[in-house]
Amino acid sequence: MQDKLVALVTGANQGIGFEIAKMLVNNGFTVLVGSRSTERGEAAAVKLGPSAVAIQLDVTDHWSIAAAAERVRVNYRRLDVLVQNAAIATATHGGFESGEELAKASRPSVASLDDVRAVWETNVFGVLAVYQAMVPILRKTPNSRIINVSSGMGSLTLNSDPSFPLRPLFDVTYSASKTALNALTLAMAIELEAEGINVNAVSPGHTRTGLTGFFGTDTPEEGAAEAVRVALLGSAGPTGTFTHASMGIIPW
């Protein structure tokens, strides 16, 4: 087993995932840059430097996940940090110009069931599939931890408050998928707490990335900060929490 800490970041070839990978590299990790596209993953790894290695990983593809887990097991024999960042806001390419327009198309009465299924396939079932593939390696690595990149848009407590400014954007596609991700996070944390493996959800905030159509208020670097902070806490950190860099604890 190599001595250097190993982190796997899904969806790491761009946006928040790329910035998380960069910060972890800067903190001494070997970072596996998970990317659906091998070419994009390799291009990102080149930018990140010799401590970054591209790994083809499509979280919606069983064989891709299994191959990635086998590569981690054989080549590194450890996994200290798993950051589940890969996510999509919509599976359609209709050119939504704002979050409001996307939310309107994702109202319960009109949402495309195909779109809902596709988004949940990545944001929910993909996260669970990667977890199931990687948890045997995490269990063999002392002080390992999992960070799931969620969103304040998934908070039922916040969105049930009529005064919450983003409440009108709560939908059954992206927002509800993040609510489900929060539930997965808590289930994972409960399963692994006796083994000392911390599992936490983080919110990057409203970040300017492709997922938001680059309409966010925060930079990708700002959006990555909380995931990296929690990753660096190691076994000394909490488990089963949902946090944001400046807001602190976010209610479920």
C-alpha cells in the first residue's frame, strides 16, 4: 500500500470537482480525477500536475464503476477520501436561460418523467452505486471518509419556510434529487459510524459553473472550499452533517 493519501473525486474534469481536485493535490493527495470522458479527464489531470491521475468513471454505468473500483484496488490499495461530486441539473438540452426557467419546467405537474429519472440516475442512484463499489476499499483504509456534494436547494427545512428566497425554485428534478442525496448521506453515516468512517454532505452554494448556466454568485473555488475543509478533517471531524462554508450547519 502506498504511503501517500488517495482521493477520488467524481465529476472532476471541470467546475467544482476540478477545484476540489486541485485543492486536494495542493494538500498532498494523489487525486483520481473521475470523468465520464477519458479525454476530458486526462486533460484535467495534465492541468493538475503529476499527483493527479485520470480515471474513467460514469456514475450511471455499472461496468465503468466496477472497472474504476478495481483500478483503485489494484493500483493504490487504499482510498482515503471519496468525494461524490458528479451531478446534473437536467438531462434535456433545451437551453434553459435561468434557474427560474428550469424550475418552471420541473414543477410536479409538468416535469418530464424521463428527465426526472435521468437526473436521479446520476445524482442519487449513481452516488449509491459508487458508494457500494468503493466502500470495501474505504473500509480497509484507516481514517477514510466520504463527502457528498449536495445543495441547500435540497433542504426540506429551508424550503418549507415561506420566507426562504429560493423556495420558488424547489422542484422534483434537481432539488428533490439533492433531498434524496441528503437521505443517502445520513444512511451511509449511520451504517459506517461504528467503523469510524465519516460521511458528510456539503453545499457549495450558488456557484458559477456549467450546472448553473454560469449564473451563480460564487466562484468554483469558493464552491469547492467546504468539501475540501471537511475532507481534511479526517477522523477528527464529525459525521452525518450538512454544512456550507459560510452558513455553517444547514438544516436537513
